[in-house]
Amino acid sequence: MRLFTYILMGFLIVCAVSVSFSKNLLNSILIYMSYSLVMSLIWIILESPDLAITEAAVGAGVTTVLFFVTLKKIQAMVNSDKKEDEDDEQKEK
């Protein structure tokens, strides 16, 4: 069991570092979600089921959904700005 805990903690470190170096926002969100799920497993191993449920629900659930919604809105704004620029270029011609 101790080896499994060390593997999970190593995975947490890898997730934390890879989120910092990821250039794609979608990948960063998915890595953060996996970080929260692994942290929830560690809370279960530490015999804290209330923290595990909270981490799974808030960290991997609600926060991830909010990040996805925010990313969608940001991409929509970027796409609408590009479309407006293209329309302006068409009008100039």
C-alpha cells in the first residue's frame, strides 16, 4: 500500500509540473482534473472520506466544468473577433 501511495504522490508532482508547462488550455484543464482525482484517492488512503468526496466533487467536478465553460466563452470571443476582422477586410475590398 505504501508503494501505491508513493506512486500517487509522484503522479501529483508530475501533474503539477505539467500544468505549469502546458501551452494548451484544454490540456491544462484535463491535467488539473486528473490532479484532483488523484488527490481524492490520496484522501481515501489517508482515511478521510469527507475530504475525498469534497475534492472529487469540487476539484474534479464543479471547478472543471467552470473551467470548460470559461474556455468555451473565451474561444467564442476570439472566434467572433476574428470574424469581425474578416468582415472588416471584406468591406475594405
